[in-house]
Amino acid sequence: MFRDGKLSSYKISTAKLSHGKFMSENKQGDTQVEIIVPPNPLKSKVGVSGSGSLDFGPIERAEKALEQLSVEFDDWLSEEVDLLLLARDRVIEEGLTAETQAKLYLASHDLKGQAETYGYPLITRVCASLCKLLDTATQRSLIPAEIIDHHVNAVRNMMKYKMKSTKHPQGSAVTNKLIDVVLEFADFEDKKRAKLKLDQK
Amino acid sequence: MDRIKKVAFDRISFLVVDDSSHTRHLVRTILYTFGSRTIYEAEDGAQGLEIIESHSPDIIIVDCLMPMLDGFELIQLVRNPVSCKNAFVPIIMLSGHSQKHRVLSARDVGVTEFLCKPISTKLLYERIESVIRKPRQFVQNDYYFGPDKRLDENGRRYGPAQCAEEEDDEFECVETPERFVQRWETFLV
């Protein structure tokens, strides 16, 4: 397929794969593929040496650099929580449309990824729960607005009252409750999805 | 003799694609302290694609969800040897999402490595070291062009072109899709 042009200089062989799955569920069985061994200019460029344990020097230096950077984390968190609040406000004003949901999801997703680095693992868990809520609904209109609100308020309060530890009594109680509610909602939606599937058959 | 693995990071150029300026700042700081001095940044996939075309970075670190062109779409465009001159470039996806379906999606569009946030400096270093030291062979069929992630029945990299140098290597980076997913499932929140 790519014998012509730029790939022709690479070592290419053809194999017939017959064991198990290939790349996804619907592509099982025998699959004709080309195996390509690209050149590795990177290895010669960086001159990797040694074969033993990892060089922990750079890792330790990076850890120290992050520690120095951590004085900024509260400000960064505050900026990202503001984006989440803004996204929630738009949901209140305009309703949960495709656009407002996407904004809310993106803000929650970013916070989920970053909050633990900023020292707020509970916020990561609350945002993971909010993402799951937005992910699992069969219909946008069925997502309970008050559950969205509770998540966003929880995030704001965790930042405000510096609920950093996962063992914080109020913080963890609120987080667990939110997760339970979302799991219950997800379970309900899953059952509904399964029923819809059955009805279609 | 068990010598420490060293990588000359100052010779590698990176592209960090993430819509969050804070994440880009964090990753840039980490890469800088690793020794890299050429770090490009893009706030979405479209900008990332321009930099890939113009600067051909050695390694790409990409977020999954971004406005405009997201990480998955960007990887799909890069893993097209007809239109992208840098189709074999190692791509590490750094994502806040670790659900199975997202990891599978990343694998299916041709990601080289998948790393979950929060960012771990050690894991990031290991992934970078791994993509340099042990680049995967690529496979190409009607549905897919990208790194081969499967093992044969004996647990070896599938295909005729197994790298002899890997035999002495203590780290296993090649894996079946199932193992790839399994590894990341442990990070599920």
C-alpha cells in the first residue's frame, strides 16, 4: 500500500495475523498487515547509554523544580476553578446545550487532571464524578442540574476551605456522597440503555 | 556491568500540545530540568499540527481533550504517512481521562504511550526513555497505521523484525492491547 513514495526506503514485510484480536473488536480473524521497521534517528541523536537502572538525577531535579513551582499552584487552581464556575453559570443561563455541556466537561476534565498535582486530590475525584455524570446520560435533558451544582459547589468550597487531604472528614464525606449519587444515576442510565437495545432487537 | 541509563535530553526537541497553559508550564518545567532546551508549545491540535509540519519535533506530548482539534484527531492526522512527513514520531498521550474506552481510542489512533494525570516525573521520564530506546515497529493495514502493540504467543513482539537489542533489555514496553489497557486501568479514579 505504501510501497511507493516515502515509505519505500523502510524495511517492510507482510504478515498474515491469525491469532486473536487485531486493533478493535470488529476486526477479528485473519488480517493482512504490513510490518514496517522505521529508522530510529532519535536513538543515535540522543546517544542513550547504559542498560541498567534509570538515571534518577533528572527525575529528582524535576521534582525539586515542581516543588519550587508549587507556590503558584493555589493561583492556578483558583483560575481553573473560576473557569468551572463560569461554565456552570452558562449552564444556568442557557440550559444544558451541546455547547455549554462541552465547556463544562472541558473545565471539569482539566481540573480533574490538574487538581491532584496542585495538592487537591479530593477535587480531582469530584471532577471525575462530574465528568462521569456528563458522560453517562442517555439524554442531555435528563442530567439533574442540581447534581451538577453540588459538584461545582463542592469544588469551590474545597478550594476555599483548603480541603487538601483525602482524609478530610467533610471533604471526603461530600465526595463519597457525590460519587454514590452519580454511580446510581449511571447505573440507572446503563439499565435504560440495555433496555433500549433489547427493544430495538 | 549495570550502568545507569542516560539520555542526552538536550538533543531532543519536544512538542507539548495542551489547552491548559498551566499543564504546558508544568510539562515544560519537567522537560527543561530533564535537560531539553527545545520545547515547542501548542494550545490545540490545529496549532500543534502546524508546528509538527514546520519544526518536526522528535517527541510529541499531547492532551486528549482540547477545543478545535483534539488529541485523537491530531494523532490521526499525524499517523498518515501520505500526508504527514513525520508519521513515525513517538506520541505520548498525557490525559486526565483513564477510562478504558479512551485508552482504547488512543491506542486505535496510533498513540505510542499513554500516561495519566496527575503528571509523574518518573513515569514521564520512563516513557520518554522507552520510546527512544525501544521504538516499536509499525503496522499498516486498511484500518490502522501506527505502533505495533501486540505480543506473539511467546510474549515476544510480533512480526519478523524483532529488535535483537531488546533481548537484553530489562524493561518490557511492548504489550498486547489487553495489557496496555490493563496497565492503565489501575489508574482509574
